[in-house]
Amino acid sequence: MAQPALLVNLRTHHAQAGDTTLAAGSVIGVDFWGEPSYTVREDGPNIVFTFSSTALNMPSGEFRVTDAVVKAVTIFEQDSQKVELTIERYFPGPWHINKDPGPLCHYHVYIDPSPLFPFFANKVILLDPWARPCVVSPTGLAETIPTYDIARRLGRLLAAVNANPHFSSFSPAFPTLSPTAIRSGHRCHVVLSLATLYNPTQPRSGFGILYLPASPGSPRLANVLKQELQQKLPLSLISEGTTSSHLLREIQAPGAVVKVGSISHRIDEGLLRDIDYKQKVAQGIFNALRRFFVSR
């Protein structure tokens, strides 16, 4: 009797090590010892694979992905030698699968980000990374290093779905946009300031969300930012409320200040130096913008 293939591993693009580039699309990798046969169907936005002559050699259950287009992947054994894998997407859309055969057989499911294009097309998002000279970590990390890096990563994600990210200060990769230009008629749909929490005398680990209550759309934007970042980040929300940000008061568009961690706290400082953490912040903010534009 032939031995069943063994499903041994599930991979996502954002689980890779190193300085991977955030992508608007998604890649779900599934690894088997042996080569299973499968059928596939679409159930609303979800993609459902049924692998026959297959046994599960990893935990079953739901695995959260929460990238730009995939919410989660669920794996469970239907019955003897049959495994069902469901990719839960936010929207239906194009996808394809590649097979890399061998003793360890790899399947890669590529999910296209094009369903997001209508929601982000031509949306001008102003990214404002803070660079306060006095704000440094206990070991000398300047605030501008993590805030600019997160803004750059977020800008790439936004550009990949046909949005128009701009910076409030010079960036070699993105155009700049000033309050004066906006008052003169340049469009701006959302303003996002990126900062750190700073309290060197009593440092607390966590992140914060601040907004202008009187600004149309800002309370809703702050709420979805809070929800999405709480899903993505290992830190707790410790600062939530209003801001007196001059930039947000000048621009009549929904906006918020995202304080991405406490630069005064040694644990948070380590995270603010970490590529994976900064990717998660950028992805969480992108996910919040997706919800904000989709539900308008």
C-alpha cells in the first residue's frame, strides 16, 4: 500500500527571515514529503484545497496571516488520508499555483493584489516620519531611523496598489507634499504621522494612537489603526487620545499620529531596530488603510 504524502509545513512571505520586501500580493507555501493529488474550489473569496492520499504532520487549526490580501489559512484533516486547506482572502480575485516537485514537494499559491486597486487608486497618503533631535534611545538610536524606515516600507506597499504616497520631508523615493500645496488645491486623502513614545524618566513599553477629534474621519481612522496594530504587534496599546499636532490641524483630511513603540524602553528599542517588527508596523498600518478606504 502506498504511503500517504505528509503535509509538514506552512509558509507565508512575511515569515521569511531577513530583509524581505513587503508585497501587496501574498504567497502561501505548503510543503509535503511526497506528492499529493488535490482538487481546488473557490468558496466566495476563499480558496479551498482538498489534498487526497495525504496525512497531516503538523498542528491543525487557523494560522493568522493578516497581510494585504489574506486574512488566515486553516488546515484540518477531513478524514483518513484527506486534508483540507482554506486560504481566507479579504476579496475574491486572481491567483495561481506553482509546484516544485521532489522528495520535499513545495506548492506556492500566488494571490494577486489587483482587487485592492479600485480602493487605493490615486489616493494621496501623506507620510510624516518624525525626527525630533532630542528623542533618542538609551543607546543612541535616533527617532528618525525607525520612523523613516517604517514610512519607507509603508510607502512601497501603498505604491504597489496604485496609491500615491508622499512624504512631508525629503525622500529620494517619494515626492514631498506640504500643507501649503494642499491649501493650494493638491489632493490629500489621509495624513499619517509616525513617531515614538518618549519618556526617559519613566519608560513604559507599548505603542500609541493619537488623533484630532474634530477632524472628519479621524476618529474612525484611529479606531481601525488601533484594531489592526493590536493584531500585528507584540506590544500593548498604552497611549490613546487626542493630539495637538500642527500638521494634522493644518490639513483638512483624516489623520492620526502612530507612536510605533517606546524609544525610551530597552525592549521597545530592540524592536525598533528589528526589521521584522518594522515590517509588521507597516503592514498593520496598510491593513488599517485598506479597511478605512473599503468601508467609506
